[in-house]
Amino acid sequence: MITEKKNQHYIPKFYLRNFSYNGNKKQIGIFNTNNGFYFDRATLKDQASKDFFYGYDGKIEGDLSKIEHYVSSAIREVVENRVLPRKGSEEHLKLLMFMALNDTRNPVRIEGMKNMFLEMGKKLLEIDPNTDISKLVPSPSHQDTIKNSLSNIKVVLDYTKDLDFKLLINRTDRPFISSDCPNVRYNQFLELKKWGHSKTGYGTTGLQIFIPLSSEVTIIFFDSGIYKVGDKKKHLYCINKQQDVDSINVLQFVNCIESIYFDEKASEKYIKYLYNLSLKYKKANIARSDLNYIVKEGENVDLVLNSGQKNLIILGSSDCETKLQIDGLKIHKKGKAHVLNPTMAQLRPHPLKLKILESRQNSI
């Protein structure tokens, strides 16, 4: 049986309504970064959705709707009352669930997984042009890829429970904006360190996650082992500089698929100003791959490196990087003193503990 819910959203409508025109919950401003189209009152129900994106039977769509209903009250409480839940509480879990769901169900992640397999195939052919790609590289269906992505929700939740979180309150006359990929993962710490590998994995040291919740409120999840945000004793930080709002908004342009969303406070002039600012930065979430060397125990490192026979495929995607600077968001003294380890995985203590436990369980 084909579901009646043909128009399936990958960004919840309850979330988009926070950016609706004059709060009418039916219209929303939209800017398309591909063709420059701007319209201040597009139909909200038609945004951030695709026909039968989650399938024709409606099962995944139905399950996602139930989760949306579960987490929406926590988002509403934050937006309306600007109050954050206690860390470790059920309401905190709802915020993390909203964050994890927004990411794992997004087309950026779905297409990213597909592109990873394509990149893997290309690199295998570089190693050996005679490789039979069909036997080594999976080619899952769209439905299977979605299921695989959604299966990561629990991992995301487990890995991010240690992150602190605060509200950024916009006190300027420029609004926060959103997009069709509103969760922005960032890492000022590793960006400053010029770290050459992935900087924004959920377990990574220095991780930051920015999610605009309305034109006046953005929530930030962050690694408190590296950063401080405003007064440690307060759950919110007020932004008074237009430049800081602009910097946060540019993240949406760099991170988005193609659509920017906003309410009536964002003029066409302002949106195009942000768009032009964003053009100097590389797009995030673009699949990438590289070849490197595996040096086995007992092998001569110089001989392996000089052989020219790269046998390690490194897959990833481009990070969001804009040289972000915001007043009140600083790397504290302990963070500045943090020394990177010699591995490719710069993990925070909590995710590292989970990794070790997982490794032990798999070895049993």
C-alpha cells in the first residue's frame, strides 16, 4: 500500500514554523543559493521535503513523526521560555534526539553515504585499475542508505551526552536564519591547529554544534574541555554585535544543500549580503577521499613510504570552516594547553571510553 503522505519532510515542520513569516506558521522566507531566487513568503509545507523521500509504505515517515512529536515540546520550551533542561534529564535527551534526528535523516547525510561508496570505488581503481568494483564496494538502495543513516542515532546520542550546551540570544536587529541542513558541526580548536583530518566527528575533541531555533535563539553544544561560552554560571549568552550574528548566519550558507530559510526580519539585501560573504569559503559536507600508506609492524617505514604503493583509503567529507570568531566563545586556558595525540582520531574522554568499551566487547 502506498502512503498518502507523499510530501515527506527531512526538516520537521514544527521547527520551520519558528522561522515563519510574522509567526503565521504557513509561510516562510526562502533563498536558493544555486540560482539566487529570493521570496519572502513561500509556502512552508512545501519546504525541506521530497516526494516519498523515506519510501512509499510510510513506515519510516510514521516513525519519524512520532519522534518529532516526542521532542517538539523541548524545543518549544527553549524557544518560548529560553530555559534549558538539566544535563542528563529526559528533556536534555530530547534536545540531543532532535539534534541527532535532524542530522541523520538529512539528504546531506544520505547522499554523503552514497558518495562515500563512489569515492571508495575511484580510489580502489587508482590502486589497481583491474579491480572488480562490484565485488568490493556496496551499492545499497536509497531505502537501505536511509535506514543505515538512521541506525546511527543511538551512537550520536551516546557520543554527545558529555557536551555542554547554552543558548545564544540575539540582541541585534539582524535575525538568525536557518537552512535545509541547519545542524552545523564546527571545530574552532582543530581549525586553529590546522588539523588535516576530520574535525567534526561526534566524538572529536573541540566539537561545536550550532542549531538556530528561531530568529532570536540559537543553541550551541560544545566541548567544555576546550571552550567557555560567556559566564559559566549562566545558561545563555547574549549576542550584541551584528558581526557575530552575521558569522553564525554564514555557517548556514556554507553548510546548506541549497535553501536558506528566514522570517520577515531578514531583508533581501541582508540575505544576499550573507550569501556574498559565504562565497569565500568552501562548501561543507562534500565527499572526499585520499590514499595513504599502511605501515605494518616490523616493516621499514622509509621503504614503505618510498615504494609509492599507497594502500590505505581515507574517506570523509569537507568540514564547515569560516575562521569563526564570536565574542564570548573562547578557547579557555586548559583548552589552549591541550596536546593533540599522534593518532588520526582526536577523541574527547567520554567518546574515547565508549570506543574502548566497544572494542573490548567486540573482542569477546
